[in-house]
Amino acid sequence: MSQTITRADLAEVLYEEVGLSRAESAEFVDDILNEISDALVDGENVKISSFGSFTLRDKKERVGRNPKTGEEVPITPRRVLIFRASHILKEKMNK
């Protein structure tokens, strides 16, 4: 039941369902994923209707703790990517 969908899987679906060649399908998938990642790198949020939103959040520096030793360790500031599923996707998942 636990299966990962790869770029090749997405390209294969395009090949079968839309009728693009395998090379065109692979290029199309790469172009879409590159566009999404470029937008995120540029600091933009990405919303895919009926699927979900990718947003960026800046986390401040904070003090963490090593769970084994209890030693305090500084955690550097960083930018994190957050995915929030749309209500439509959530409904499909919970059927």
C-alpha cells in the first residue's frame, strides 16, 4: 500500500492518458516541477487548486536540546517549506 510516485510514473500517465510521446511527457513533468521549485526558491507561495498550497516560513534561531544528553544546542535560523492540503484533497483522502 505504501508506494512512492516518481517523475517517471507521472510522465507515464501523461504518455498513456494525453498521448504525448514519452520524451515529451518526461520533459513536461520536469518543466512543471522546475517551475514550482523556482517559484519557491524565489520566495513565492505556490497554490495548486483542488490539491493544496506550498508556503515558505522563516524560523528564527532557537535553543534545542539533545534528547540523549540534555545538552542545549543552538538551532540556526532557516526557511522551511510547508504543504497544506486543500479541503477537496482532504475529503478524497478520508472517503
